Amino acid sequence: MNKELRQAIIAGNWKMNKTRPEAKALIEELKPIAANATCGVIICVPFTNLETAVELTKGTNIKVGAENVHFKESGAYTGEISAAMLTEIGVEYVIIGHSERRQYFGETDETVNLRTKAALAAGLKPIVCVGEVLEEREAGITEEVISRQVKLDLAGVSAEDIKKTVIAYEPVWAIGTGKTATAEQAQEVCAFIRATLAKLYDQATADAVTIQYGGSMNPKNAAELLAQTDVDGGLIGGASLKAADFGVLLEEASK
Ligand code: PGA
């Protein structure tokens, strides 16, 4: 982390977990634990928990994010939620292009780009996920894949808007597998993403963007990952579902 240049952010990604009573209990447990964090704290929760989360975190340092957003303003898109519907209830962030959306729900770089632009236009801050699958890493084309995703996913996003955007590097082979990227691997790709942004925008703009690592980050490996200059926090799945574990990550990112 380089806290002089940019904010470190720990964001929880609850995925399809927690009923409303369970969400309430976790948030109440989290509030005192998160209160001393000096890093950004976000919880991205299922749509059905958004209002509860916004309500319960009012006046705290915990920000609320959604896990997806549609790119159209309204219309015949059964099952989808618009950016305005999210901002209207007080949601500030949204995860876009998570590998599970790409893998199971047909998300492409084109739709990630549309969703990112729609989110920004509505005043939501996107957390855009990129990452290679195992075959791509083994074939030695990680940088090629990441460069392509960054360029396509962020096409047409202004320099001003990219500073409001968080990028999460999530190697697909590390998500939910317990297989974490080494600190060196995480640093290498996060630095590569920043270099790509510097080419697309300029160095000062690239230096201001928060780039997280995600993929089995947990209380045991967080310190080493977060010690890397270009790793500005984490997008946390499994370890965000337990207040104590999430608390350790907040503590590490606040050092
Ligand atoms: P994980 O998930 O921490 O459970 O690996 C990370 C993510 O999918 O964002």
C-alpha cells in the first residue's frame, strides 16, 4: 500500500450469503470492530440486504456496496437492478465483472464496460474485477489477459472517473479455493495494472487509483499481501462473512 498516493480499501463481498437477520447480526458485530479502521471499509451485500445495511451503517465508517448493477436506466430487463435504484437507497459502491458473473452469468468485457459507465454516470463507485484463469497463467499470458480486460472494461471512462473507480485484481484460480496468489504475484499484476492505467491516462492518475487484490485473502496472509506497494487493500469473500476475520484484515490495512 502507498497511503500517501491513494486510499487503501478493504471490501467484503458477501456473494449469495446471509438472510436479513443474519446480515443484521453480522453488521452489528462488525460496527465496533470497524470503528477504528483508518482504511476504507465497504461491505458489498446481496440486493435484499442493501436497505438493511444502509440503515444499520448510518453514521459509521462502513460504506455499502451492491454486487452487480444493470447498465440500462429502466425497462424490460426482468430480474435486473439499475444504478439509480441503488443510489436512491444510499448505496455508494458496486462490484462489477466479478469472475463468478463472467463465468456463470455470461458477463463479458463489453457488458462490464457498459455497467461501469452506467454506475459512474449515476454517481456509484464501481469496483471492477479483472483476473486470469489458471490455464491463462500457465500459458504465460496473464499480462495479455489483464491488459485486454483493463482496456475493454474501462474504455471511455474519463480520468476524473477512473480515480473514483476501484480495480480488483482477482486471479480466478485463487477465488474461494484457499489458493492465494503469492505476495510477489499479487504485486506483479497490480503494478502491471497501474502501468497499463498510466499508459491509458497518465502516471499521476494511475497513482491515485486503488487497486485491490482478491482471492482467498485471510487473516494469515493479509499482512504480506498488503505490504506490497501496489496492493491497496482487498476484495474479500469468505473472510468477510466472519466479523473477527474481517476485523483482522481491517487492522492490517490500517497499519
Ligand atoms: P474469496 O473470494 O476471498 O472467498 O476467495 C474473493 C472474491 O471472490 O471476491
